[in-house]
Amino acid sequence: MLTKRIIACLDVNAGRVVKGVQFEELRDAGDPAELAAAHSGAGADEVVLLDISATRENRATLADTVSRTAQQLFVPFTVGGGIRSLEDAIVVFEAGADKISINSAALADPLLITRIAERYGSQAVIVAIDAKRINGEARFEAYVSGGRNRTGLDAVTWAKQAEDRGAGEILLTSMDRDGTGAGFDCELTRTCSEALHIPVIASGGGGNTQSFVDVFQNGKADAALAASIFHFGLHCLGNLKQELQRAGIPVRWPC
């Protein structure tokens, strides 16, 4: 059985890691390079850095922040935010990223997924989808621009299209659960996982060990991403992995 991955996320705004609730009320969490090193040392299987204001501010990802963070890591490193073209992706890869994550730009130009995959391989292309329930039902709409704009597209349908274009993974964030610590949206993750042949990374709502157990067992996630519970010392990554092992969840060990 393939091991399940625990991924630490760094949401970066103006060069600092921040975290909010449902994409709002941002608070400072620290320096990205320092936090990346700490998470890696604690046992994170991967680190994701998302420049959350790049798209809204219509600018490229902060390459110096990416480079400084990459120098601290010996685990796979994904970078997203502000990547609108193959040229933008090249800059990020050259700054030290192992993978890139694209969201708004992929919806605006789905062929961008293919262009990057053809150059770097599908394993290096993650399509991020910010999804929100529609009227409390088991239907989910994809949002863009940091969760600010509706697309009218079904999130799972869009995930399938992204896979067909060459995406190697889907980073699926529940906007309803983001930053709440109320648990991942297992129904959203399971629906997407069952529809795809590529890994699905669950994001939004991780708050305790049981929430991770649930999203791996019931949500059928291949990986789970979290930020607040690691940044603010609410949970030790090493202890989380030990508890996952006790629950029968295969994880990489030792931390």
C-alpha cells in the first residue's frame, strides 16, 4: 500500500507566512524559510508555498522568497501563485521548486497545464482547485483569484479536465473548511478521488489527528495538507504520524 503524505503549507503574503479563516482575517505566522526548515525537520513529506496575493496583485511569484526557502529543504517543494505562463513556471523551477501549482491561470488557459507538463513532466504539475459547496448540497463550485471569484464550473468536472490536460496531482481545498480546524470535507475529497486516476491532496479544515484519519480512510485522499495546526504549535507533526500509524494509516517513517 502506498504511504500517505503529510504536506505542510506556507501561505505567503508580502514575503511572510500568513493564515486566515475561509481565506480572510489573515494573521502573521512567520518567515517562510524558517518555517519550511522546521516543518521538514519535524517530518513533513513535502512543503507547499503559495504566494496568495500574486494573482490578485497581477504580479509574478516572489522568486527570491522561493529560492531562500528552497535552500532550506530536502523534501519535495511545490510553489504556486502568480504562475500564468510557461515562462513564469521556468523562473519558479529555476529558483528551486520541484513542482508548481496553478489555479486561476489553468482555468483561464487549460493548455498551460499541457505546456508545463510537456516540459517538466506531469509529476511536476499540480492543479489547485478552491471548491465551495453549492447550497449545502453534495455539489461543489470551483473558485479563482484566491477564492474571490466564482467560475460557475463544477469542481470535480474541472479536476477531470485538468487530469486530461496533463496534471499530475490535484490540490483540492474546501473553502468552507479552510482555517476552521473542523475537519476536512471528506465528501468533497472522496468524490474527486473516485473520479480521477491521479493523486488528490486534501486541504482545508485539518484540526486534529482524527481529521487526518478520516480524510485518508473516508475521504480517500492520497495526501493531506495543513497550515495553521503546524504553524501555531497546535500539533506536532511527528506525533501526528505516530498516531496515524496506530490507526493503520501507512506513512513515511522515521520522521
